[in-house]
Amino acid sequence: MTTSAVLKASREWRLLWGSGAVSVLGTAVATFAIPLAIYQLTRSLAPATWVMMAGTIAGLVASFLGGAFVDRRSVRGLMIVTNLVQLAASVLLAVALLAWHSVIAVAISYMIIRASARLYAPASTSLLRDILPPEILSHAATLNHARQGVAAVLGPTIGASLLGLSVCAPFILDGLSYGVAAVGVVLIGARPSATEPAAEPTGGYLNAVYVGLRYVATEAIQLRIISFGALINLVMPALVVVINLALANAGVRYLSIGVIDTVAGVATVIGAISASPLRVRLRGRTRIVAPMTVCLGGLALITLAGRHLPVIAVGMAMVMLPMPVVTSIAFANIIAITPRHLQGRVSAAGSFGSSVLAPFGPPLAGASLLVLGDTATRACLTTLVAIAGAILLPVATIG
């Protein structure tokens, strides 16, 4: 199936994807801008670090507890409400920076934004099941990956430009993006699947959380996918820290270092666009082995590259290009085996499990650099990715 065929599948899907693309770009702009805006406000690195950590913790808590909430609500209504809450929190954040000069207000606003985003994500996945036939869900997942890559490329540039105009400008744009996304969801006329009706969870809220966690814990495929995501999300932030510190220590200009992030984002977009036809051509375990081999080859290049920027850039492209194939296979498996009435809880549990190690990546990378050195740290990260690929290998059967 081609990308254009997926986009033409339904009006509801185009509205969902397009409104999500707008909000993802706004989030990328704000994510780039917020530590710089806080530093501009306080002239200290510590407050920015604490605010980012507070947002991460709020998101993880919402992921852990929010799945049962999603399964008990209208997903369209919940998506609209979370978008509007994020709009209001973004405006509050902008006012806190411009008028109140309050780091506490900034932190609260950012925590609300991150927590709301973690409620929106499983609701969006549930809605995706209602508006697309199962055979093209994995193709849709690759297009979602593509919009993330585009946002990763454009977000820092737009954020930097807006910060030059005003400290609050990136967050006003972010708020407007949530407003556009809310309108897009309002226009979606989805209905619950006729072949797989949603069952209303019974019992108390905590029991509903327990039921979802028990389901995930007893499904080997789910555990493998979550373990893969956790290792990858641990390695990638750590790898960025290792590369950036090594290049900065070698005297490479910051603008040149930023080229690597751009290359990674472009590679993600290209990989997402080409993922659907590649996944169709590959068969059996080759679906995992082939892309993970390319990824490990890129990591090997990065390990041996030292401070050579062009080689590192090629290595990062090799790491990011095949990832959409792997993630779309994982997504197809999760959708295929998850009962409709557990979708919110499974998505939330997966998001929590996949993200829970991510905050530890940068500090572990820094500690490893001090103890093991640059090359050995890169080799350790490559080994972790190889382990992640081995964990995911039995999942290459669906999608």
C-alpha cells in the first residue's frame, strides 16, 4: 500500500493525522524553547533542568494511571478536552514567562501539558482503530512516525526564530496548534467499530488499572515490545549526549553539531515514507533482522567515528532510517492482539514502560563517559540496541 492510498483511506483519518501533525509541530517548538526560555528568565541551568524533570514525571504518572480513564470515556471527547487543556496551559506558560516571571507557574503549566499529552496519545490510538480497517493500521503508524520526524527537523528552527521575537512566542504558537488540533478532532465523525464493540470496564478505577496491567504483564508479545521500546528510549538520548559532548569537547561549533539532529530528523522522515513498501517486501524474521542490522551498522560507524562529523552523520542516518519499519511492525502487533475495551490501558502501559528509562539516559551517559570513556560508552550503547533487537525478533510475524 502506498502512502497516498493510506492518506485517501478516509476523511476522518486525514483529519486525525493532520490535526495531530499541527500539534506535534507545536510541541516540538515548545520543547526546544522551554529550557532556553527558563534560562533567559533565571540565568541559571538548574531551574530548566528541574522543570523538564517535573514535566517528565507528570507524563509518566499520567501514562501509568491514564489508560483506564481513557477506556471509560469517549475518546473523541477526551481528545478535544486534552487539546483545550493544553491550549490553556500553553497560554498560562507564556503569561508566566512574560508577566509573572514565575518558574513555579511555568513548571505547573508544563506538567499539565505533558500529562495531557499522555492522555491524548492512547485516546488517539483507540480512535485510530475506529476509523481505519485493521489491514492499514501499520501503514498509518509509519505516517505518524513521519510527522514526528518533520517536527524534529522544523521545531528547533522555528522555536529559535520565535524566541528571537519574544520569550513567550513559541508557547503562543504551541497553544494555537492545540486549538487547531481540537477543531480537527471535532470534525471527525468516527463511531465505535461495529465488529469489535467497546466493553465498558467494570469495578472501581484502580481495579480497571489493575486489569490493564495484568493483561500487559501476561502477554509475551506486549512485554517484548515494551522492553524493546524501553531500551531504545534509554539509548537514544544517551547517544545524543555522548556525541554532542564529544564534539563540543573537540571544539566543533554548535551549529555543526546541530547538523546531526537535522540529519537524524530527515532520515526518520525518509524511513517513514519508505517503511510501508519495505515491510511488504520483507518476510518473516527478516522484517526485524534487516532493519536492525542497518541500525547496528550505523551504531558501529558512530562508535568508530571518534570526532569525525561526516561519519557520525552517516551513522545517525543509518540508525534512524530503518526504525519506522520496526516500530510499525510493533504497532501492528499491539493492535492485533489488544481487545478494543483495553486499548487505552494497553497504549498507556506501553507508553509508560517504553518511556520510564528515558530520563536516565543522559545521566548514565555522562557517568559512563567519566568511567569508561567515549568509545567504550558508544560500544555499550550499541550492545544495548543489539539486545533490544534480539528481544523483538519473535514479534516479526504480523503487520
